[in-house]
Amino acid sequence: MKKVKITVLKTTLDKELAEQYGVEGLTSCPMMKTGQIFYADYAKPNGFCDEAWKAIYQYVFALAHGAEKDVFYFGDWIKEPGVAICSCNDGLRPVIFKLEATDKISKIDYTPV
């Protein structure tokens, strides 16, 4: 298994939807910042949003286990093998992530109880 590089490409705010459905003063995601980089494999990285992880972990898992050899979805989504562009599931202020397969070998941190 290999590490996957997760880069925060963009934090957004859908102003139209936020005005209609959001609380007063809603802003883009306060947890994630453009340019942040995380490395992951099977586990959520420290400091990473729980909800965002739920939205992207299946792509991280696939890339960590060798999906970088092919492009996702029969080549009709992302043109570059080993890359996925995903977002969290916040409909008012989604965060956009770039996931990249790396050559960094992952070590499982397992401490028996």
C-alpha cells in the first residue's frame, strides 16, 4: 500500500444557496485551507475534516492500492492516471481536493492492545 497526497485545491461558497438556506454570516469552510497538504492511506489524516474524509476515502483507498495504473471511470472523468479531483459533501461550501498516487510506502501503525 502507498500513501496518497491530498491537496486542498479550493474552498468555495455557493452564495446563492447560502443566502437561501445557510445561517447568517456563513463563510467557506473554516477547517480546510487552500494549499494544505495531507498524506493518507487507509486512515484519515490528523487534522482532516471527518465529513470530507467520508466523501473522498474510497478514492484514497483505491489510489493507495494501485488504481494509479488506470484512469478512473473508463477515462471519461480525469485525463491523468493516478489522480482524482473530489469534493466534500457540503452543498453550501464544498472543498475541492486533488488526490494523487505517490511512491511513498505506507506503514500500518498498529499497537496491540
